[in-house]
Amino acid sequence: GTHTIGESFGGGKVFYVTTDGLHGLIAETQDQSSSCKWYNAQDIISNKDNHSAEGALFTDWRLPTKYELNLLYLQKSAVGGFADFNYWSSTEYASNLAWYQYFGNGGQGPNDKSGANYVRAIRAF
């Protein structure tokens, strides 16, 4: 069937759907880390112990792109549980920098990959 934003589905909450409602993106309902370096983000995401009980049932979680992270920010109230802090995206800016988004006001920018930011995993359906 079709899906809607805010729906509990596939181990998390739907935060983006295609116009036909058949495909989209799901965010975990909890952060996987509050102090993660960009280099370690996928390892943190891959560890089922860092997920909710529902999220731990799935193994295809990943870090969102810069664009997807902004979509998630725009639907943060539908997903819930976000801190007013920086979240990592998978998008690189330079060899030592990657994009983050501040969930207090939506600002995006590059940050040193060795800096510590929050991580929230997503998956497609």
C-alpha cells in the first residue's frame, strides 16, 4: 500500500515519500550516537545495539546525504527525538571536511571529519 510522512514503518518513521506513496525514506526513531566522528559514522550505524528494537531488525541503515538530511530536518517533528545540535551527512566537502546540518535552525555547513556530531540513520523503501 501507500505510505505517509510520520508513519511508523520499516524500523522507523517515514519522512519522505514519492508522489505515488510507494517509495521513500525512513529515519530511525533515535540517534545512533551523540558524539561520533564522521569516519566512524557507518560503523556506529551498522551496530544493531545502537538502534531501537524495531530498527535493529534491519541491516541496511546508512548516513543520509546532505540533501536527505535537509529533508529529514524539514520533517523533524514528524520523526521526533532530535537534539538541537549538528548531525552528520554522508556528503563530503573536501578531503578532511564533510557536510553537517544543525537541527536547531536548519543551517548546513562543512565540519572537520574528526569533529564529534550526532548521527541519525536512514534507509530507503
